[in-house]
Amino acid sequence: MASTSEILTAERILAATEEVLRRHGPAKATVVDVARALGVSHGSVYRHFRTKAALREAVTKRWLDRTSQKLAVIAAASERDPEARLRDWLAALFEAKRHKAGDDPELFATYTVLTDENGGVVGEHIAELTAQLTGIITQGAGSGTFSVPDPAAAARAVFQATGRFHDPCYAREWTRPGVGEEFTAVVDLLVRGLR
Amino acid sequence: MASTSEILTAERILAATEEVLRRHGPAKATVVDVARALGVSHGSVYRHFRTKAALREAVTKRWLDRTSQKLAVIAAASERDPEARLRDWLAALFEAKRHKAGDDPELFATYTVLTDENGGVVGEHIAELTAQLTGIITQGAGSGTFSVPDPAAAARAVFQATGRFHDPCYAREWTRPGVGEEFTAVVDLLVRGLR
DNA sequence: CAGATGACAGATATTGAAATCTGTCATCTG
DNA sequence: CAGATGACAGATTTCAATATCTGTCATCTG
């Protein structure tokens, strides 16, 4: 059906897997489906990914990385005021998650299942985001905007305290009216605490 | 078996339901089981609770209320310093949840299922806790310890920002080493923000 | 010979028939 | 006659048989 003469790469398999997951959902997406979508035998898929779990993990990492990369741009804008950058970064994280959840709830639910089964990859993602936050806060501490003894600890605290606005387990709250104000209230409190 | 000549009250039914839930778990606990534990017919249970869902909701409310009542004692100690009281209240909430989750993980998992299916009761519980927090913060604002324009909004922000240390969806993090320090870091940041 | 294939064994998921449960109510009992 | 009972219909769950999937590997192909 979808057979193309292109070489079978890991990237093509990942893209096909994402599409199969979108169509069938996490419970019914099989390796055979992925192979069929690519017009190859399932044995060929196993040449690139040792197990189905490894394939799903790779797809999950790919999805999470897309978000970290967007945020890295804000974190790296070192010419800007650290406080504004911190606020923007947190707002961008919230917006990214909120749109993912709101625009295509089914796909978001699918990825929620995937992240639940891939704690390791999620851990790395959180470490990456926390590192970006640490960068912003360290600069703020250097410029005197913030007054914190341990920027890494402060970054972790800020990330954890804003969990309600980025952790998937709160996704259904993100459509309620007033979340915007709640987000602002929490961020204001945290920024005041950092100064 | 467990037949007694006592009058069948709502309270006795709730206690029996809790025991059946503890024994069988949320998926297998039936109204027939509850009736059997009490030595009555299941029709008698339906005389006190219109549906199985109403019975489970009442048990959930009872469980949540036990926590709010403990915390109310701390919130009401108006002779004490508001900042210390706020710290104690948050620590007590964390400790209460952490012990519930750590001492009997199976029962905690059972109640997690129950709270998931009873959003309304959980909402009331959160409203009650937020009201207690508002009381502490309002006093702190009055005595000049805290500087907040809107104590109720600040209370909501503090409650949400500490979600990681009381929301059941984070229960598995509560056993990790270092959570205590993470909790302190978040609370310190929030208290600094309130001053 | 690098890369793809598909038959195969064991693991997992689906399905539909049988068993159990929920909620009602006419009837019973102290 | 207030309160308890248990038979009952429809909804839900269980269970075992059947089908599908995962992961391997001997074989094939360009």
C-alpha cells in the first residue's frame, strides 16, 4: 500500500509509529500496524528497534524533545532581563502543554500513556528543563535580580511549584476559566520569593 | 457471621464499607459484600444509600474529612505566629498524606480510585483546606507578617504550588530520598514571596 | 553480504457465553 | 406500619476459547 522505494530509516519508522499511534491509540497500536503503514515486514522494524517498548520510548523522547527545544530558545536569550525571561519561559511551557492537550485531546491522552510507561525518558526531559531554568536563575543571581544561595535548588523548587501548569495529570484543569489568573498568581509569588 | 442486634445506621454501613474496600479493593468491593459483612440483605443497604456510587462517595467524604479536621486544629491556633503556623499546616498536610500513602499503600491506592470517581467531594475538600489556609494568611496580612493584596488568591496559589506534596498523583515521589528538602525549598520560596 | 522476509513459539488480547451484581419492589415481620 | 427481605430484570463482570501480536531466526534477494 504505502510502499515507497525509500530506504527504511529509524526516522521514517518513528514518523510512521506516531501516525499509527494517532490513528489507533496506545492500546491498539501494534508493531505489525507500523510495518504495514511502511509497506515492510515487521521483522524489518525489529532491525532498527530491539523491542516494541524501545520503539515507543523513542517516539516519546522525540515528542518531549520538541518541547524542550522550543523552550531552549527562550532560556538562551541571555541579553534579556532574567525575571522577564523566567516568566516567559514558564508561560511558554504552560502554553505548549495547554495547546497540546487542548488541540488534540486524544493524541495528548495517547502521549500521557506513553510518558507513564517511560519514566526514564520523562526524567531526562525534566532534568533538561530544570537545567534550562537553572541557567536563567543563575544569571538572575549574577545580575542581582534574584537572591538565591543555590540556583539549582531554586530551579527545582520553581519547576515543582508550577507542576499544576505543566504536569499532564492536571491537563483537565487547563481548560477551566480562571487558570490563567491562577498561573499568574503562582508565578508572581515565586518570583517575589526569588528576589 | 457478623450479625449483631444493633440498629442498622448509616455510620455502621460506612464502617463496614471501608472494611470491605480494605479487604477486596475498589474494583471487587460490592454492595452484596457490605451487606454480608453486616449480616443483612443488600436491600437494607439501599434503604440508607440510594446507589452504590452514593455509598462510595460517602465513604470518600468521611476519609477526606478526617484529614481536614486534623488540620483545622493547626489553622485555628490563632495565638501562634502566622508564618510558623503556615509552615506547620503545610508540613502537617504533607505528613498526613505521606503517612497514609506509606503505611498502607494498598488502602491508599483504593482511596485514590475513590477520589478519582468523586470529583465533587474532592472539590469540597479542597475548598475547605483552602479556606483554612486563607484564614492563616489573612491573619498574617493583618499582623503585618505577610504582605498580600488578596489572601484568598494567595491561599489558592500556595495550595496549588505545594500540590506535589499533597496531591495523590505524586504519591510515588513521596518515598524518594530528598523529598523533605524539596518540600522545604518550595515552602521557603513561597513564604518569602508572601512577606 | 547487508538488509529484508515470513514462519514460528510463546505471550497477550479479544470475544461471547455464563455468572454475578445493581437497583427495584411486592411482600413479610415485629 | 417502619423497616427488612429476597426474587427479579437489566447491566456488568468473569472466564476460557480463540485470535492476534511480539520477538527470533533460518532463509532469501539484489
